Amino acid sequence: MSTSVNVRKRSAQAALIVGLVLGAMFAAGPIVWMLSNSFKSNTEIFELPPRLITETFSFDAYVAIFADPVTMRFFLNSYVIAIAVTLLTLLISIQAAYALSRFEFRGKRVLNVVIVSVQAVPPITLLIPYFGLMVALGLYNTYPGLILTYMVFTLPYAIIMLTGYFNTLPRELDEAVRVDGAGSMTALWRVLVPISVPGIVSVGIYTFMIAWNEYLFALTLTRTIDMRTVPIGIQLLMGQHSYEWNQIMAMSVLGSIPVLVLFLFFQRYFMSGLTAGSVKS
Amino acid sequence: MASRIPSLDTEVIVTGVSPSRRRRQLRKTTESYSFLAPTLALLLVLMIVPIVMVVGYSFQDNVILGKSGEFVGIANYVAILTDAGFWRATSNTVIFTVTSVAAHLVLGLGFAMMLNSKLIGAFPRAIFRGLYVLPWLFTVAVIAVLWRMLLAPNGVINFLLNSDIEWLASPQLALGTVTFINIWAGYPFFMVSLLAGLQGIPGDLYEAATVDGASPTQRFWNVTIPQLRPIIVSLLLLDMIWTSQQFALIWMTTGGGPIDVTEVLSTFTYKLAFAKYDFSSAATSAVLVLLMSMVLAIFYVRHQKARD
């Protein structure tokens, strides 16, 4: 009896491991291939049979990316925009979430519904008026134009997530400070914000990811090469050097590193924050 | 804390809404709105105004470029709704969305259950979880070029299958291929959320089911699925909203081609505006996309409220 249970457990274990390995090949295989090709020469990329471990291992493609001031400019633009969006989104959403979590006021319910529903507004719907609006406001092909645009998409999510986070913290914490005569601003920034670091960090990472990855508005609201961001840069590289796959892959690897690093270091915060925000409302 | 201001509280009980109470309420509202002011300003200028603008455009001709838009009533709507291209894009969007979302759920739940199994140790589980999350961390531009390379006629996938299929250029296969890429890119969001959900199911529910003689399949349908249901419904609605709006992946892999077989509503609308410079028709199409998304959003908001 116990042996048959044991055998059944063993075979279940074996099946699970086979399933997990197949799943891992599906999930990570393409990414391993990208990494492998970024270290190949262009002739080796098209050699048959393809080799996973390259014979001609070289950093040439990376050197070419770093040596090109145009691609470096794409990175600079993406960093400036993503960092600005993250900081501004946090600054504004922390204050909004504080009001929504701690105060009762007229219009609060309506506002909650509005903030949830604007998340569903399709980017393509906003694109056409934005094009006109950004030209009219003189923000077309500028940093502020893209930063403001991205904030419209990051802000609702950040507010919902932070409001949920603040709601889990006892009101007595910040109310005590207010009753003692300090203003709400002090209660928020001196008491609530310091103990909310995990929630704020996960919102910050999520915001950075959105801004770093955005494509549609970066494509449409910028015109000159010196204003393009990394996602557009990858596409441009593909168009110009359509046979230099090693450079395209090297650029893709470099363009993925910021998000990968953030995720690696803050994985725990991020996973719990994300599921708490989007799924549990 | 209430004890510090007893006189006020007594007064409220005696006289109903006292002037000081009302003043306090007013101050609270003013203070709340001062905290919310930047958010409201941004949402007004970059959400409400643009939506009003795009709706306005959809009732005019020659907008943006012509500068002399004239009111044309519902003419643009009639034109778009009788355009075969619009309906083709709509049906492609529905196929792309329904297939992607269903596969995201199945793969996400399958992987989440494998990762939740106690048959392997915590460390290997963490490694596999890290690998499974990977596709989620890459920008869509990278995903697009990566798969274009993998799926090229002389690429590694054709080598492995010993074929020379034009995955992204074949009218028969292109829609299926972009859907597959979207499935690869999107399942981790389901997986992560469902894994959290699985870990929240109390173990004694399974024990009770086992004592009652339930088989693993019965435990799955009678314990796991009902427990995860609220999360699953949220995820399905969110993913439907997002997937039906997908632009970048399709734009960068097929551009809507070959011969419109992968044209979805977002690429169709984009081309009207920025390839044909017909901003009036594009605005009309964009408003129709907005209406469809709002229907999904209403279901989502209702569902979230019901869960509170």
C-alpha cells in the first residue's frame, strides 16, 4: 500500500518536472536565444545548424551600440522620461491616495469610479486629440509632452494601488499627529509615507516599466531622431540595419536591463503590490 | 480622540448639523480637493478634454489638417460602419482577444498550479517562477523584433520544425502567429495573480474534500476554481480591455498585413489618421473603440464593487 502510494508520488513528481522544464523552455527559450545572438557575428547568426553557444563570442555588437551617439541618445531620453514620470506620478498619486484613503468628502464615490474607469480608455482614442493638443500647447516632440502623456496612464493605477495600501494602515497613526496640531501634509509625509515604502516602491517600479516600454505615443508625439526613445530606437535599428541582427539583439538586451534589474531587486514588493492593486481592487 | 472634543459631539447630537460641524465638513472637503488638485487638473486636461475633442472631431469633416472642420452629423459614423475594413478589423480584434485571453488563463493557471505544487522544493520552485515571469519583463518592441527573428523563414523555429514557413507573411497563418506571440508575452500576469490566489486558499478546504473522497479532478473543480473565481473574472475583464487595445505588437510584427489579415481596430484607426491623414474617420473609429472598451469597463467596475 505505502509503496504504491510512493510510486504514485514519484511518477507525479516526474511528470511535474517534465512539465516545468517544457514550460521553462517555452518561457525562457526565446530570451536565451536573444542573448546568444547578441554575442554572435552576423554570419554566424544565419549559419545552419544554429548554435546556442556561439563559436565567435564577441562584444562587438555591444561596442557598436555604445559607440553610436544616436543609440546612446535613445537611452538618455528613455531614462529622463521614465524617471521623471515615476517621480511625478509618485508625488501626485501619494497626495491623491491620502485624500481618498483618509477623508470623507463630497464627490468621493464618483471620483473613485472615474479613476477606475479611465484606466479602460483606449490609448488609440486619446492619440488623435493628443496629436492636436500637443502641437497646440507647443509640447509636440518634447520631453514634457511625453511625460504628461505617460502620467495619464500611470496615475490612475498608482492612485488605486496606493489608496488600497494606505487603507491597510491604521488611521490612528497619522490622525494622532494631526490632532496634536500638525497639518495633514506633515501627517502624510512624516508619518504615512515612511511606513508605506514597500507600497510606494512597487508603484514606482510599475510606473517606470510603463514609461520605459511605451511605444504608441513615443512613435506619434515625437518627430526628430534626438527625441526618440529606446522602443522606437530598436525599431529604427531594425529598419536601418535589417541584417545586423547581433546589434538589434544587443540593443534589445540593453533596453531590457533597467526593468530586469528593478524587478530582480524588488521582486517581493512588486509581486505583492501588483496583485493587491489590480486584482483585489 | 473623540474624547478631546466632547462638547462638539454633544452639540451635534442635540442640534443635528451645527454650524461648526458644517464648517469642519467644508474645510475637510476643501482640504481633500487641495490634495487631489494635481490629479484632477491632469485628468481634466488630458482625459476629459481629449475625449470631448475626439467626439467632436467624429461629427466633423477635415479636422486637424483642414482646420475648417464642418459639422457633418453622423455621416462619419455611417461611412465607418459601412466600411468592410472596419468590420474586418473588428472581427480580427475579437479573434485575437478571445484566443489570447483564453490561452492566458489556461497557461497562467497551469503554470501557477505547477509552481504551487509541494512535490518539488521551494528553491527549484523559485527558479522556475523566475523563468516563467521573464516574458512579462520585456518591452513589446523587444518582443516584436525577437519573434521576427525567431520566426523568420530561415530562423531557428523553422529549423527546429524542419520547415520554411513564412509565419508572419502568410495570409493563413499571420493572425494565429501574432496571437501566439501575444499569448507568450501576456500569460505571466495571470500566473502571478493566480499563484497569489492559490496560496490564499485555506488548506483545510482541500483536506475536507479529500476526507469526503473527492478525486484531484473533483477538488480542482469544486474547491480551486470556486475559490479563484473572483480573481479569474477580474483578470479576464482586465485582459480583454488591454488585449483589445493592443497596437504595438501587431504594428511592429505585421503592420496589420498581409492584406489586412492581422488588421485590428487600433492599427486600422492609426492608419486612418497617420497614413491616410483622414483624422475625421480616425476619430470616429476611435470613438467606437472607446464605446466598446467602456462596455467592458462597466462590467469591470461592477465586478470590483461587488467584491468590496
